[in-house]
Amino acid sequence: MACSDLVPGLRRAGNILSRGVLVALFLLFAWANFHHWRSTGKPSGLGATLLEGWVALLFLVRRPAGRLSLRPIAWLAAPIGSFAMLFARPHDGGLPVLPCELLQLLGVLFAFVSLATLGRSFGLVAADRGIKTHGPYRLVRHPAYTGYLIAYVGYVLENPGVLNVALLCLGTAFQLLRIREEEQILAGDSRYERYRAAVRYRLVPLLY
């Protein structure tokens, strides 16, 4: 078998494996939170579970990008930034459930609207998938990540274990790297330069 025939097969196998691992991680995360809910009567991580499930679904149905980053840091930042919190687990001793769940659901709502604006243009690795400028993209340049951050902070306030705090810091750090890589690959596009001039903040209005 020629190498040219082997590469597509390996690519398909890698794609299937990555999807299988993602689904397994999501199911373990969802089950841990559901089990905690059944054991304690507290709906732990409801918003974060909804968000992770939606992101996982979009990952499974995403369409190919036009121009994909080949930088190793972009390929490292994408999965860690997106899915680090799937390793988080329920932990007692946090703030009251209601405000934490409301904060998570606020983040979920903001992320849902942002991801719905993207549609199948959603992706993980930094790439040119077109430029969106309407809806929540009028507020910040990466509104889906803003929603993730809000939801994850709500989850960690509700479940303040050392592991969860570390995962939040790790995931946020790699999301910031992901933002940098995405903006770098779009930097040569005149439309994006005009958009960046009009919308100054990347993640948090008036802050960053």
C-alpha cells in the first residue's frame, strides 16, 4: 500500500478516535454531576453540563476550515482550552447552588447565542472559517469564550475543589492562547482588521 493511500485512512482513524474520546469524557463529566445531584439533591453543574454537551455536538458536526493553522501551539491550545473542564468533578463546600447555577446558565445562554451565530463554522484549531460581525460579536470578538468563562466560573464557585480551580486556570490560560492564535491567522484579512478596529475587546468588555 502506498503512503498516499495510507494517510487518509490514518486521518479517518484519528478523527474517529478523537470523537470517541470526547464523547467518553463528556459522558463521564455528565454522569459525575448527575450522580452528585441524585446523592445530595443539589443540581450540581447543570449549566456546565449543558454547555459541554453543546460544544461536543458542534465538534462532531463541524465543517472543514478554509485555512487551518499549522502551529503546534494552536493544536495544543484548542483541545485544552475547550475541554479541560471535562475533568472537573462535583465538590462540596461551595457557594449556594441557586446563584451559581444562574451564573452558569447565563454563561450557557451567551455561549449558545454565540455558537448559534457561528453555526457549522465552529471549530477547535485556529482557522479561517469566515468572519462573523453580528449578534454578540458586536460586543467582543470572541463571545463564545466569554460564555465559557462565565459558566466555568459559576461551576467552580459551586464546586471549589483544588482540581477544579486548577482546571479553570489551565483552561482559561489556553483559551487566551487560542484567541491569540485565531487572531494571528486572520490578521491578514482586511475585513477582520476593520472588524478588530470597530470591536476593541477580545473577551471581556472594557477589560480585555
